[in-house]
Amino acid sequence: MNIIINAAKFSASADLEKFINDKVSKLDRLVDNATRCEVTLKVESPESPNNKVAEISLALPGQTLFNSQQAGTFEQAVSTCIDAMRVQIDKYKERYK
């Protein structure tokens, strides 16, 4: 699976990119026919406490799964997105058995 990380108006650190790659690669184990995963990171309203947004788009045959989460850190937002994406993958598997 090809993992693409986009950071809107900032540069993601190497540690953050490694964290994202580690988390997203676990999704690849759940579904073997994923072709691409795009992760977009952005900061909403810099003055608010939960201003980090992570969006994950997972391309599967016949469908693209998408989830967006907001949290205090990018790591929290990505982790929450991954958890929600697991639920979507389970539903996808049930539908396309």
C-alpha cells in the first residue's frame, strides 16, 4: 500500500511521519487489497486547545473509506482516526465478502 502524508501549511517532523506510517501499516494487515492511503494533517484555529485535525482516506476496490478526527495532538487525532477506520474496514469486509 502506498502511504501519502500531506501537511497543510507546515512541515511534519520525521517522528510524526514514522508514527503515522507505523499506525497506517497496521490497517494494511486488516485489509489486503488497499492500494493507497492518504493522510492529511492540518491545524484549525491555532488559539483553540483541540486544534489538530487528521484526515485519512483509504482506497479500496470499489470504495474509498474516509475519516476525520480532531484532537489536542496529531498523534491523538491519527490514533482516533485509525480506530474509526478499523470499524469501517470491518463493515467493508462484511459488505464485500
